[in-house]
Amino acid sequence: MLRPLQDHPAFSSPNLMVGVETLDDAGVYRLPDGRVLIQTVDFFTPVVDDPRAWGAIAAANALSDVYAMGGTPLTALQLMCWPSQDLSLQMLGEVASGGADKMAQAGCTVVGGHTIDDPEPKYGFAVTGTASAEEIVTNSGARPGDRLVLTKPLGTGIITTAVKADQCPPGVLAAAVEQMSALNAAAGRAMVSVGVSAATDVTGYGLAGHLLSMLRASGAAALVDTARVPILRGAAELLAAGHYPGGSLRNLQAAEPRLRGGDPTSRRLVCDAQTSGGLLISVPSARVEELESRLEEEGVSAAVIGEVIDAEPAIELR
Ligand code: CO
Ligand code: CO
């Protein structure tokens, strides 16, 4: 995280519209023609055993930060760390082709990249997108009265942790992989066409962590109706059986001072670290139905999970 350097001259420019200070998903830089560049980078260690699926998930996840800001991805650079002594180059090729297929689906051109030898494999992309300056959606515009919409179910951290313990039913994993590989492109298009207050994507800090970042940046609080928060099939059972990632536990500890209400299970679910999760959108209540129908037209199953209220940044679970 670049935050400690935010006062350094390298981190400021008259053209920088979104920098590191709001912990937003990506940086936004104004170009002379009134358009903006949206830039982001994301890479991680394997989340599933299938190399092709890992590649696709890493690509969908890296693209997601551009979609969360209302942008369209243009180009990408691939980042690959590979233990060439231990794993075959054929497997590396499968990871890369999973990623390339996903980039092609997004209409994003891979223009290059860099590979190094590393005992622990890692894969991802730096993605550059664009948008008009007026269309940019940040995490700082949520306003009291807004409704909160989530476009993918939670539970991928719990499910991938159960997979590592060899305790995950194959059907449950397959549905999670499908969700993690799904692009947030359609959700991004829908929100831009409707006009929303704020958005972010839900990834490593879980729903609660990313919502709290949005609330801090916006100066507001949220009520979340836990019964309406979508959960992947099988995740609740695996959580009850004791599968919960260390990262999610750290999220829970970090969120705890600003997380009120809710039973222990729902508190854990909203803090579960997601890989390539959905968009969390704050939309004025007058436009929430339009957003819902636009998302439905785009084939995105979304849920209205709560609302923004006027209070110190915190989340109340109901
Ligand atoms: Co993000
Ligand atoms: Co990111």
C-alpha cells in the first residue's frame, strides 16, 4: 500500500483526480482532451488448483477496479512470478491462456508484461482503462438515503479455504469459480447508464472492509440487512464446519470497532475476504429500481442489501 507516501511530490499532480488518499480502487489521471486514464494493478497467489481458472479469475479481478470506477479497460500488462524449477512451463501457459481468454472477453488488449522466477507463483495484470471525466465513479460519493446494491454473492474466501482442506463439494467450488471468473463489465455499464453516487469492488477486505472505506471516504454510515446479503451456495455450511480464512479473521478484527449488531455468522460472512467479488454500488433511492432493472437486463443478479445513513462511519447489521 502506498499510503505512507501520500504527501510525497511523486504522488500529487494537478491532473490527478483520484490518488492514493481515499484508498480507492484505482488511480484516475486527467488527460488534456477531457477524458481520464484509470490505472490499477492486482496480482495474487493461486486461489484454485485449475491453472486456467486461476488465470481467468486473476484477469477478471484486475479488470474489476476499472469497472468499479465506471471505466472501460483498454490495455493490460501481464505480471507473472513462476517457480520454473518446480512447475512446468506448460502449466504457466495454461494460466496465461486463462488470463488471455478473459482479457479478450473484456475487449482489453494485452500489450506486454514481465515474468520472473519466484518460489511462490503469482499472477495478475496492470490494467489501463478510460472514461469521460464526468462518468468517473469513486468510493467517496455515498450520501444518506442512498441504497446499497451488491452484484455478486459472498463466500469465496470460505469456499477456497475449504478447498485447501479438501472439504469442499465439487459443485460448490464450480459455482464459486464461475462467480470469481465473471467480469464486472455489465454491472459497471449498468451503473454508469443509471448514474450512481459511489462504487467499489468487493475483494480482499470483504464486504464490511470495502463498505467501511466507502463510508469513511464519504462521511456516512450504513445499515445492512443481513438477510438480503447474497451468499454462495454451500458457504454458510462450510463456515459452520469451521472453514474461515486467516485474512477474513483479520478483516473481522479490523472492522469490529465499527461493526454493530448481527449474529456471529453474519459478522463473519460480511468480513469474508473475496477474490474477484462484485461491485458494491451506492445509488440514490429514486434510481435504485432503474439500476435493478438495468442490471437484470444485463443478466447480473444483484441485491439491494441496505442503505446509507447520516452518522459517523460505521456499519449496523440488522
Ligand atoms: Co478494488
Ligand atoms: Co485492486
